[in-house]
Amino acid sequence: MSEEKIIDGKKISLMIKEEIKKDVLKLKEKGIIPTLAVVIVGENPASKVYVRNKKKGCEEVGINSLSYELKEETTEEELLNLVKELNEREDVNGILVQLPLPKHIDENKVILSINPEKDVDCFHPYNVGLVSTGNEGFLPCTPAGIIELIKRSGFEIAGKNCVVIGRSNIVGKPAAMLLLKENGTVTVCHSKTKNLSEICKTADIIVVATGKRNTLTPDMIKEGVIIIDVGMNRDENNKLCGDVDFNGCYPLAKAITPVPGGVGPMTIAMLLNNCIIKLRKFL
Ligand code: GUN
């Protein structure tokens, strides 16, 4: 397999983390210590891994992280009180509440309670609105990582037919907004889309974020397409795999992200970037 077709998210994320590290050092020289509060409620094993990796990322670039590991039985009121306290703390400039939350807690209410100025996930409707209107500010982490992967691999988005499969609030919808901001011609497909194959065949760039294995297969794509796989699934041998039939699509693609080592590391790099994005004005 020739390596140059594979978009190396690990390598690109390391480059971005090096850039962030330099900025964090400069901020610290000015007496500013970027600090992220990470909140997790309950014992979801996948969430625990994500949170561990986010904290590790902070450590790598010199961002201070505060950890709040709350019991499954935590009430909505207790969580909202913690968010309020973190909103008010001047030494905390980023707040991340890992999702999903236990069923007895209203996720929307929690997201709305986070000060939009500290919303490093870019989940608050105020920040979602800013992204939709093309303003500066926080960037949705996974979608921003996707844009960086494409651009830093030397590919143009402007004027290209971009197809996003999946319409989640975390990936599909904001990815469509960022591709649009880059002047792509964007089509969003989802589980009710009737002619998915036909639409995908028109695509120069395909972003797949459905959470389902083999969403994209070689019969659905044209030669020379760029494929970004956001999926994180397990195959029948319990091996990590994405939403794309990688081996099938690889020969046709101009470029393709692997799973693992594609989009995943970029999400964390962009989260770390959000932790200092509003502090860069002090540099
Ligand atoms: N759950 C799955 N992805 C994410 C994410 O990017 N941020 C948070 N807070 N929770 C998540």
C-alpha cells in the first residue's frame, strides 16, 4: 500500500500540537495559564477513554487540566451547580462536559448552562450560530479537524462537491457548515436519503459520520475522491474500524483517512486549539 494516499491524522495532529505548545509557552511567559475543566458523569467506558486522551493532550501541550469525575447518581442540579461555579472561576477558561450524560440529566440544559465564552466543544447554540454565520470564535472540534486534514494534505475545498453522510449536531451538521465556509458545494445525506449512491458518485470529497460500518463502499464512489472517515466501530474480530470499507475504497480514492489514526487524533488537537483560541489575542 503506498503511504502517500493515506492521510496521516496522527502526524498532522502532532504538527498542530507543536504549534499550540509554542503559543501556550508564550502565554505562560505573560502569566496566563490556559486551564480546561473536564467533567465526566458516570462510568461510560468509551467516555472514560476519550476524557483520558483529552487530559493527556492537555498535558502534552502544557495546558492545565482540572478533572471532575462525578458519580452516575449525580443530580442535574448538582451538575448545573458545578458548571455555574466553573463559569464564574476566573482561572478556568475552558469547560468540557463529556457526553453522553446519564439519562436522568437533560443534556441540552447542561449545554445551555455553559458560558459560551468557555464552551471549547462549541456545542452552545450561541457558538453554533456563530459558526453558521461564518464568524470567528470556537470551532467545532471534529469538523475543524476534518478541514485541517484536507487543507494540510494540500487539497482544495473551494468549488468541490462535498458530500457529508450523517447529520449529528456534533459532526455532520457543523462539518457541512465548515465545508460551506471553505466554499465547497455541500450536500448532507442521512438515513432517510433515497439515492445515497448516486449522490456520493458526484462527490469530490466525502465525509462519513454515521457510526455504521460499511456505510461507504467502492460501488458508491468515483475515482479520485477524497474520503474522510469519522467512524469508530469494532469489526467482527473486535478490531477498530470506521464507517468506510477502507480496503474496498482505497484503490479508487485519491486520499483516504484510516481508522484509527485519521480523524480521531485531530479532534483532540482542535479541542486544545479551542482552549487557547480566545487567549491568542494576548500573544
Ligand atoms: N462525546 C462524543 N464526542 C464528544 C465531544 O467531542 N465532546 C464532548 N463533550 N462529548 C463528546
